[in-house]
Amino acid sequence: MTQTLHTPTADHTAATHPAYDPTPSIPRLLTELVQEEFWTRYATIRGDAEAFHPDYAADRKRTALLLRAVIADLAALANPADAHHAAQTAAAANALRRADCQMPLPAKAARAWLRDQYQQHLEDEVPHPPNCPGGCQGSGFVAEAVIWQNDGTPVHAEPLTCLRGEEDDPHAPDCTGCHGTSKKYDAEFGEYTMCCTYAPDPAYEHTPTPAHRADPWSTLPDDWYLDEPPF
Ligand SMILES: [Zn+2]
Ligand SMILES: [Zn+2]
């Protein structure tokens, strides 16, 4: 495994050389984080957390610490000049190291270590809890239909990344793969295939666009705030 190590003079390289490939979705990471600790936290409030095996609880806590640090790292990478986010990321990474009973590292080393830990998490044979609400039993994969006939009948299923029982966010109309339908039409075979990755088109223009408004997404009239309340 290749670990990205930053040279002392390469602060700006984080922006030009992505530390994560592909870049994780922060909304998905938040879903993962919440799902990781939900049951153990609920059991703690209910007063029967001891019902969980200590290893199960420790795994959940560690994964939650990992994911929150990765979210902080992504925020820091979005603005490499912001030392505050970088410091917060290092603190979050070192919180994970403490959970591993390891000594804290300096900021850059802690972030490099964090990315390596996240890659290992992705490659883990059991990345999800055994009671994952997505039904993967810990494997991180579930069989899902990926090809449908014209009438919507599924014709082929493949193991896909388990979404932990929560639907993924829908693709917006600017998705170059599916234009917001989340399915792509294969004219050769007369079938629909799943659009797996939201790929926004930077040149996409929403239509119709109200030319007189600064916010092209708004459909409210200019003087909406002057209207009398409906009561
Ligand atoms: Zn799962
Ligand atoms: Zn799409």
C-alpha cells in the first residue's frame, strides 16, 4: 500500500493531489458514522450496553472516530490555507490513535496516518457491523439489481456497496451519466443500467432560468417577502 507523505514545503499540494481517490462523499460518511454508533449509544441510554460484546463496542467506537477524522480531513483539504481545520483534523486523527493506544503524531504525520487507516478500513473484509441495517452482515456488500428491462423487470444483480439501509442521495439533473434518473439507457440492448456515480457536469445550465433574478434556482417572485401573511 502506498502512503502519501507530505514534504515540509508541500502544504499546497493537498489541493492539487487528492489525498483520497475517489474522494469520499461527506454526506455518506455522516450516514456511516451515525450508523456505526447508533445501537451502542442507544443501549447506553437504555442501560444495557453491556449486552454488546466489548469487541463489538470497541470496533464501533473506533470506526466512528476514524470517520469523523476523515470528514475533518476533507474539510481541511478543501481549504489548505486554513490552519484551523488542519489542526482539528490532526486532533481528530490523534483521538483515533489514542483509541489504538498509540502516541500522538505531529499534524502532517497524523493526517497521513489517518488516510492510511481509512484505506485499510475500505479494504477491510468486515467493514460494517454484523448487525448492519443494510443486511450485509458486515461484509459491506449486498446483491442489488443493476440492469432492468424496459418494463422495469430486473435482469441482473451484482454485489454493490452496502448503503447501511439508507438510500443514497438521488443524482441531480446535471449528472452526466443519468441526468437525474439514476439509470442509464443502453440502446444496444434495450436495457437500463444503474448510474453508480453522480458526475455533475460543470457546464450544465438549469432551465428555465429567470433572467431577472440573481438566484437562478429560485422560483419565488422578487417581492415575495412583501406579501401579506396568509392569516
Ligand atoms: Zn452493511
Ligand atoms: Zn447519475
